[in-house]
Amino acid sequence: MVKFSKITISNKLLRYAPILLLFISVLNEFDFNYLELKYFSFNFPFVLIFYWSLKKAESLGYGFIFIAGLINDVVVGFPMGISSLAYLFICGSAAYFRNIILNPTLVKDWMFFLATILVVNTMLYSILILFFSFSLDYNNLIVNLIFTFLIYIICANLFQIYQKLVFGSQNV
């Protein structure tokens, strides 16, 4: 006998919220220039992609992540495919970490996230400098890296609460 469950539109939207949030964040490319805070920026798509690829890999598809990277390249003005490469590398790192870790904790995730964004940013900006002759402000890059690292712990706790509410406690 088939059991029907009530799936409302709001439930579906809540289940697809990580994908929607990813596309909103790459379209918006938000920073706090509006508040006149010069040295405060972070890369929210890195946080979002790493967390959801690590904790619930099926919530973000690789195709959606690739398309989000292409959209980010158009919005930021990078050569096409650079952000997609970085985003997919983050997915691969999260999948690798998920498979090798025996006892996952938030602090271990956080430290591996730092290593991942260091490698991804080094790769991304090396390609931009060597092949495309971009000029970069290293102070902004370091500040972005530090705040992205610090924001991860806050976002991870919020995403954990969201995951418990939407998907239930057995999937956390």
C-alpha cells in the first residue's frame, strides 16, 4: 500500500532553500560597501557549498553548483569557468573529508574548511594573475579569507538548526 505524505509548497521551498540561497548569494555578490565598512567581506558561497557538500551532499547538485559559478563569473567579471572550478574543487574537498573522517566535529570541519579555502583561493588567484593578468589587492584577499573562515562557524551552527528543523534530527 502506498503511503501519501503531505508535501506542501512551503516544505518544498524549505528543502530547496540551500540551492535558492546559493543562487541569491552569487547573483547578489553582497559585501558591506553600502555600510561604508571597507575591510569587511566574506565569500558566502564558499561557506554554503562546503557545509552542504559535507553534511548533506544531495541537497546541492554539482550541476547547480557549476551554473552558480558561471553566474558568479558574470556578476564579478571573472573569466568564465573560474568560479565554477573553485566551487567544484570545494565540493570535491568536502566529499574527500566526509569519506576520510571517522568522528566528525564542527571544529574539525572548520579547520579543514580553512585548508580548503586557502588552497582554492591560492589556485583561483594564481590562475587570474598568471593567465589573465588581473591586478589584485592582497589586503582585501586576506581580509576576505579571514572573515570567510570566521563566518563559517556561525553559518554552520545556523545551518545545523535549519537541518534539524527541515530534515529531522536523524539526518544531522
